[in-house]
Amino acid sequence: MDVTSALRAFARTIERGSMTGAADDLGVSQPAISKHLANLERHVKARLLERSPRHVRATAAGQALYEATRSGLAAIDAAMEGIRVETGAIEGSLRIHAQSCVGGKVIHPIVMAFQRDHPNVSVDLVLENRAIDLVFDNFDMAIRYSRPENQDVVVRKIGTVERLLVASPAFLDAVGGIDSPGRLEGMKLVTTAQVISPRKMLTLTRNGVHREIPVQPFLHTNDANVILNTLLAGHACGPIQTLFAGEALRDGRLVRVLPDYAVSSAEMVLAYPSVRFMRPVVRAFADRLIADIKSIDGVQ
């Protein structure tokens, strides 16, 4: 029996809660995972997993074995990749989670540039807005606009993402301009939960003084591309991240509204499960990601 392979199959089965999920992560068949688990239980002479048609969970003995071997498996992976790095090669797989809008606009180009420099790196880039558990969902890292809660992970700040209040020239002509914060109270706004409070207040800041403006969102969304397209169509005005609106602001399709006032910014963070056993390919991409994002207009 290949003990290391059996332990990997066992660990991923616990983390994913199913043999099918473990098989997908490890790139083997479900029967192969089942065989590894049966051999491992026979080897340790103990039942390690409780199985049901829809879920698998560790027994007390299984949980003890998992806790005892998890860090060792990570250390083996790091050591083997470390040896490969010493030969000058960054290679291996990366599983990255990012929110949909920033993932397509920002992360995807950085991934492609990284792969051009390191062609032996394969990437699984998952773009969605749901909250994930890095360990359970088997991600090497996640790029988020908020810090993960109730997870034992390392969080590294990437930068602060600037937001601006903007509108199209056609929209401003139609409403007669916006010359004061109070004009926003009856204005058609496209908004997101990150900038509008539950009480439907938009906070603007000038010279360190905060002012809350009661607003009635005309269109509420969690997607930056929807916000941008809504603004470009002259359907509404509203706050948007500079990194999405920069080109339209430069060519005049959008203009800044109330330029003396700032909208709340967003903190972009990188989260990963561990520093101690971080694989070299993960570390290399993390360093590249942070350097490249900080060069983007609208990220400080």
C-alpha cells in the first residue's frame, strides 16, 4: 500500500465530505479513493470514516489521524516543490477563488501573465460571489473584499480600492446636473450593498467630515459590470470602483459627480490557509498578484 497516497485520499475525503469530491480534487477515480480508504482502515485496524449515501465524516479515530497527519502531508508537498524551485522552475497547480467582477477584470490577466512566465503552472480560477471555506473547498488562496470570518487562515492586505461617484453626460443633462449632496436624495442611483447601509444611507466624505445621504436605490446589484453598464447607458448615477470606470472616465463616457466628496473605499485582501507549509508556486503567485494589483489605477 502507498501510505502517502492513502493518507492524501483520506484527508481530502474528510475535507470535502465525500469520496467523489476527493476524487475530483486529486484527479483520480472514485473507486480508487474507495480502495485507498479501505486499505488504510485495514492497515491501521480501525474504522476511520462513517459513510452515508450523501456524506462521509470522520470517526473519533479518523479525526485523530487526520489532525496528526494533515501538517505532515503539507510539509511533504512544500518540500517536494521546494526542491523543484531550486532547479529554477516554478510549477504545479493553483486553485484560486475570487469574486466574479474583480476576478474577470483584474485576476484573470495576472494569471495569464504568470503562466506565460511559468508555463508549467496550471490554474483553476473559480469566480463567484459566495463565501467559501478555504480548507474545506480546497483552495490555495482567495481574493476578497472582506476578511473571512470564523476561519483559521492568513490574511494579507493587497490594497485599498477607490470608489468614485459618477454619471454619464447624458444622465447629467437629463437631471440638470448634480451640484450638492442633497440632490442625490431623489436621484436614480445604481448601488451595491458595500456602499449603501441597511438604512439606505450613502456616506460621502469631504475634508474628513462624513455626511450621510438618504437615498432610494433605483437598481441594486452585486456585480460591478452591471453597475458600469448601467452608468454608461445613462440609466442612473452611482458609486463605482475606479478600476472599472477608469477608461470611461478618461474618454469622457463617464464624468465624476461631486468631485470634492469621497465614497467609502474597499479593502482587498488575499487569504490562504497557511504560511508555514505554503507551496512555492502559491508564494510566487501571491507576490506577483500583490505587485501587479498595486500598479492598477484606483488601487492604493
